[in-house]
Amino acid sequence: MKLLSVAIPCYNSAAYMRKCIDSVLKGGEDVEIFIVNDGSFKDDTKEIADWYEKEYPTVCKAIHQENGGHGAAVMAGLRAASGMFFKVVDSDDWLDEASYMKILDKLRFFANESDTQLDMMISNYVYEKEGATHKRVMSYKRAIPTERILTWDEIGHFLPGQYILMHSVIYRRQMLIDCGLELPKHTFYVDNIFVYTPLPYVKNLYYLDVNFYRYFIGRNDQSVNEAVMIGRIDQQLKITKIMLDAHDLYKIKSRKLRRYMILYIEIMMVVCSILAIKSGTKENLQKKKEIWAHLKKHNLRLYMRIRWGFLGQSMNLPGKAGRQVSIMGYKITQKFYGFN
């Protein structure tokens, strides 16, 4: 069994996927890499994936499938994986080598020497923003004690912009299978489901304070580009509804985990709301009303907590003037907390 399985979803990624794959290859024979060609047709993604499989047959495996979107590519990697731990690295991102070595050393310890079963490892990620001279680091030092095994009851308070992303996590592979993780096809923003759904199944976690994942931002066609997100608001709404339906948060025993997951849902509601407001269309403003109504019907207690919290109130100010205030408030929050 390999120590770590890495899935690299690729869709017309020929221009940048080599940098990504080369960085993951630094892990050597302890790592297996699944290069998932998700129906690419515009470039040499397929040929590049096949080349890596041929050159590194004990490490790299090319998977070719019809286009199913990011979620389908992640699930293909998970189904093929055999490693004890599982990570996703998007094809335009890469891993820091020095941090990678520390991550692997710690995973080896938990695999071979520790009596404790590790379910999730968390590390930092760095925004590699196109044109930015200052590289912003997403660190969790104020929220999570470092370099010791933890339960959820030992974590601290997360800031609104500090939520855990796919970039931050390595999960125990079998736990992802046991929790029934499924990601929808042809849908963006599934990384939120990937992180959120398994959280109540995590019994033991570990935070290693290294800047491991390099998250590239700057291409105009990226899914986190604001104009693109507005155009895909239906998919953002779909993901939020799936997350709402995944768990009854008030049945989660750990108070601190419950608080964190409520914060995550709150952020998802804010993102849906601000995208609808910034679009300025009656259709999307109606969709905004519908997602809040869905939350109210789904869980009245959770609705009351989020709707009448500071962020919920700021997203539901009446009239055109209220919407302008919401946008101004979001921009301030965005700058302070570093939202995309």
C-alpha cells in the first residue's frame, strides 16, 4: 500500500499541468499519482498524462474518462486510489517541496509508528495570485494547536475567512469511502462538499504549520473569478443546498465542530447572496430569496442563527440602497479576510 494517493483533475490543462505533476513527483515511491484526463479535447492533456505514466510507471497512472467535471475527476481518483491517505491537487496548482517532505515524514509516522489513527491532516496554503508581489498565506495557527494530535474539542475559533479548503486537507482514504462521499458531476465548487461532508467522521486531526499547497489565482477562466462565479450562481446554489442537506448540525456532539460547520454554511450563504446582489438581475435576486427560504425550511434553528447574525443581516438589507450597502460591506470584509 502506498502512503499517499494524489488525484490531479485535468481538463485542457496542457499549458500548466507539467509543473503540477513534477511537484507531486518529488514525493517519490511513497506516493501514487492519478492524472485524471476529464475529457480534454483542445490540447495535449491526454498525451502528457500518458507520457508521465510511461516514464514513471510505478508512481503515475493516467485515467481517461468522458467529461464529468471536477467532482467526477476527483471521484475517479478516489476510486482508483490505494494509499492510506488521499489528497487532491488541481492541475494549475503545485506543492512546495520542503513542506512536502515534512508532510510525508509526519504521514509515515502516523502510518507506521503511532497508535493513533489519523483522519485528517491540515496544512497551510499560499495564494499565488497573478501579478501580486505579496503572497498571502492562509494559516490556521490561531485556530488550531500545532503539531499534536487533536480532537475537535481542542480547536479554537476560526475567523470568517479562515475556513478549511480542499487545498488545506489530506484525508484518510478509507474514511472518505466510509462516510459515503459523493461529488456531483458537471458541477463547479464541489471542493466545498469534499471538505465539509467528511468533517463529523474525523475523530483525530493534526495541523502541520507549513506552507504546503500553492494555489494559483489569476486566469480569467478560473471558477473563482467573480464574473465567472456570477455566471455560475446556479451551481453555487446547488452546492450550498447539498451541504445543507448533508448534516443536521444540531445533532453534532462536538460544540466546536458544530460552531465551525455553522460558520462554513454561513459563508456559503453569504457567497450565494452577494453573487445574486452583484448580478443585479431580478431572476438572481429571486434565487437569493429562495436559498434563504430553503435554509428556513431545512432547519429553522440554523436559519435563525445565520439570518439574524451580522453577516446574514448585512446580506438582506432592503431595497437598492440596502444592496449597495451589502456590496460595500462585502468588499471591506473581502479585503480584510482575503476572500476571492
